[in-house]
Amino acid sequence: MSLSPVKKLVLETIWMLNRPVKPMEVAKEVGLSFPTVMMHVVGLAKMGYVSAVEKGYYAITEKGREALGLPIINIEKARQILDYVPAEKAFYFYVDIGKPLGVYAVSLGDFCEKVQKIDIGSIEFHLNRGDFEAWFVGLGDAELAKKTALIRERKLSGEELRSKLYQVVRSRCEELAQIRRQ
């Protein structure tokens, strides 16, 4: 079943937040009215794409993840994504073309730590070019790449951008580490 653009936006937002959320929080995140979001959440629940995990809180289901085209991550895939990469596959931070910062990340966890301190101009430069998405795909994490693309589409900048990127990457690292431990 295909999703309307607004239903897809609501579902992607629930997925992006990566925890049970109230429809009011989704409404605030996407800039729509609460009644509109609630109507779409109810529709998504009827479709089996979200479920109420406790009173007033909704989370994406496996069926919802499939509707967004997200791959299933097993223990081996989680391990691969979290592993260290050789220097030639590391992420090298720049502030502009030909202006390296001399800072690089050799794993997703290392990337997460570096994003907290790196020059904000570097984050904006790489995000706008799609560099983060390409590196995440190279690590084998299409899901994180998709989340990063959604951040780019929201046109965030400055510390708000840093905070959102860090939050998404940290959450993904925690999720993958949990899968890897199973």
C-alpha cells in the first residue's frame, strides 16, 4: 500500500526519533497541526506501520520499516557497520574543498565523538555535499544514510545541526551495539 506524502513524513519522523513518541511531538517536529498528525498516526496504526507501545506513545513497526524501504540488520551486519575501517576508508573532515582539518574518523563511534567537537563549518560543508551519507553507505548503513539525508532536507545549520546529527548517529551506534550483543 502506498503512503501519502504526509503519512510518509509522519512515519519517517517517528522512525527518525527512534523511540516511542507522542503525536504532539511529531506535530512539533514536522510543523503540522496535532489533529492532522493524529489522524495520520491512527491511519498508520490501522495499516500496521506504527503501534501504540503505551498510552499515547507510538513506535514504528517492522512493517513500517519495510514500507520505508529499510533493510534488516542482523548481528554480522551490525558488527560490520561498527567495526574500524582502514585509513583509506576513514572519514576525513574538511571545511572546504582543498581545506582539510587533519581530523578523521575510523569508525562510526569515532565519527560520533568527532562530530561533537569538529568545526561547525565542516559539518555544514559535508552534510550539504552528501559526504556523510556516502560514508555511511560505504560502512554498509543505508538506514543511517537515509536519516542523514532527512536531516539535510530540513536545512538545519549551526549547533542545531550538530546536535541533531550527533543525536541520530549516537542513537544508531547504540541500536547497532544492542543488535551486535544479541
